[in-house]
Amino acid sequence: MATDLMTGAPAASAQAFIRIRDVHKSYGAVSVLNGISLDVAQGEVLVLCGPSGCGKSTLLRCINGLETINRGDICVGGRNVETANPDTLQRIRLSTGFVFQNFNLFPHMTALENITIAPMKILGTPPRIATEQGRKLLEQVGMAEKANVYPFQLSGGQRQRVAIARALAMNPTLMLFDEPTSALDPEMREEVLQVIRKVHQEHNMTMVVVTHEIGFAKSVASRAMLLDAGQIVEEAPARAFFENPAEERTRRFLRAIIND
Amino acid sequence: MNYTFQFGVLTEYGPYLAGGLWHAWWTSFPSIIITTILGVVLAAMSMSRRWLLRGASVVFVDLFRTLPVVVLLIWIHYVMPILTGVSFSPTVSSIIALSLNGAALACEAFRGGLEAIPATQTQAAQSLGFSRWKVMRYITLPQAFFATLPSLTNVHITVIKNVTVTVLIAVPEVMFRAQELTVQFFRPLEFYTGAAVLYVALIWGYALLMRMLERLQKWQPI
């Protein structure tokens, strides 16, 4: 099955929510992605791993149109990201939530304002309703009592939970997580992973997660993938990928992150 | 030094001299407002994707920050009416000259503030669906405003100080009145010292006001 997806068999793309074909991306002379093809079905959770600099974050950013690609195709929900006009690109971004490694909360807004600004200013949601929704979301991520606190007063884990709520406020059908826990202290990681698990269970959302949290990946992900030097090395159902990898490169990588 | 100070003249004519502050303020205050608004617009233009807007901003800034204020003022008040047939009162000419000069300085201050906002803020906003204009309006400009406040205060102070050159086209502010009184009473030291004290008080008070504005910032950058 997995190999069918990688070779780009058209049959597999019929229900794919994200469809990536032969994507190449380079920064000047440095090539970051070297022919990536993959599909993500609706409701699926895909985990991307790989050594730093392997292109996993770049791939994620390309899916959201934050980076442009040099060659290939990326379609999200049937819309081509690369050829999209500003309106279509906005529609793709509206249906996609992005969670960054360094949270990127807006420092001049309180936790609640961080969550309500996009619904109010982009969707035109009335302030009263946006605030009500915002408080509900803060409750979902366990941050209800910090609604009126500014980001600089929050811990890393708390900031990331607010950032997740901010992304959820736009009711996305797809969530992209770019190493959501790697900037966090070990004890804060679990609180964030817990929230991501909960989001997955409650919304049954399509997710692409760049992470090295093996326990989390095994319990949430349907599939896992190793990227190295801008190429897909191995792709398998999550459990098989982490417990019984086929490739020597994957085994080496998993040993390295377990010993870490 | 065999000059005998007679500050007594100030008790009689001090109020008239200080009355010039009213004109100084009503020349500088509109200039400060226009300077700030135009500065923000020029800074936003300088970061546009359209080369025409970027180019217009560069030309404006380079022209008005290199033109000496006195030359600009005289040109607007005396030369432009000959060329265009449009003439302004001394106060309006002064406001135009001070605003054009101030806007060029304010643009550079705002641009510095905008460029200091990390690109990740723009990316976070774009990922939520913000357009380029809305990113500027709601995310980068509000953050840049507070980052720019200290240097914006300097720009405003420069604008207020420049009011003194309007003496050349007879705006009846403090310097003009000091000159007027000096000619009449031959007491230059008293009147010009009085003018100095009045300007220092005005600008010092303004700087204090701006420092209070800086304290309104409840958040910190992270």
C-alpha cells in the first residue's frame, strides 16, 4: 500500500486530502526537498521524523504555502497550493491550522485575544461570539484561568497550548504541527501532547505532525515516515515503523533519538 | 562682561513672549500628527511588494530628509505661489514644511521598528489566513508602534524645534516675538533667554507625555 502512494498511483489520490507529487525545493544551491511524493487521507494522522535539516519543517511549510516550491505539485483539499491566487491560498490557510515550534503567539495580545483576533478580523465573527468560543477553546486546552494574561507571562507549555487553541479557533479541517514540543522542557511536553491527543480524539482531524516523541506517535499516528536529505527513506504504519523498521537508516535514527 | 541683566522687562512682556508658545504648539502639533501618519504610510509603502510604492517612498524620504528645513519652508511659502498660484498662510506653509521633513524622519524610525518584528509573526498570522494588509494592520504595526516610540519621540522633538525657523516667514511664535521685543527694547539677552526657557519647557513637557505613553504598554516582546 505504502509504495503505491509513493509512486503516485492516481487511484490512491481520489480520496487523498493532501496530495504531494515530486516536490523539489532548494534555497539557492542548497536543495532541501528532492522529489517528495505522498498522500494523506482525510482523518489520518501522519508523523514525520528525520534528522535536523532533512526538510521535514520545510515540507510542512510548503503545504501551507508559507514557502514556494521549485518543482512538483501540492494539493490540499483539491486545491493546488502552488498555483493558487491569493484568495484560494487564503481559503487553504483558513482550513489549515499551523502550530509552530516556537509558538509564535502575538505578544501584544492576551491569550484570549490571540484566539479571537482571527475569527473576528477574518471571518467577521461578532466579538461576543468570538469571545465565547475563545473561552471554550481555552478551557479545552486547560488554560481557562489565563485568558487575560499576556504571552510573556506564560510558560512554554502554556504558550503552546494557547497556540493550539488559536489554530483551532478557525475550525480547521487539517492541522500541521511543526515540532510542537521540541522547544519545551521535558515535563511541559506531556501537557502539550495531551492536548494534541485530545484534539485528535474530539475532532477526528487530519494531522501532519513533525515530532520525535515516539510514545505519542505510536498512540496517535496512523502512519509514520522518515525523511533524510530531502527524500522519503521509509514509510509505514506507525506501530510497525517504530517497532520494526525495515530500513537500516530508520533503525539508526530511532536508536539515536531513543538514546538522546 | 559688562552687560547688566534687567529681567524686569520680562515681568511686563513675558506673558506676550509666552503667548508665542500657543502659536508654536499649534504649528508643531498638527505637524506631529501629520508626520506620524505619513511616516507610517511611507514605512508601509517601503515594505510593499509593488516597486512603484517602494520607489515613491524612497524618493520621498531621500528628498525631504536631505532638504534643509529653511530652504523647504522658504520654497513652499515664497516660490510655490509664483509657480502654482496657490499660496498659504505662514502657519499652514510651516505645517507643510515641518510635516514633510518630519515624515521622512518618522518613516525611517517606523521602518526600523517594523523590520525588528520577527518574520515568524507574519508567518503565524498568514497561516491563520490574514492577508498582507491585515498582518500589517493587526500584527506588525501595533507591535512596531511601541518599539518605535522612543525614536518617534526624537522625531517629534525635532519637529517642535524646527518651529523656530518659522520666524523667517513671520509666524508669531516665541522666537518671532523675542526678536520683535528685542528690536523694540534692546534687551536681547533677556528675551532670548526667556525664549530658550519657554522652548525647553515645551519640549521637556512633551517628552514627559511621550514617556507616559510608553508606560501604557502592558505586554513585553517574547
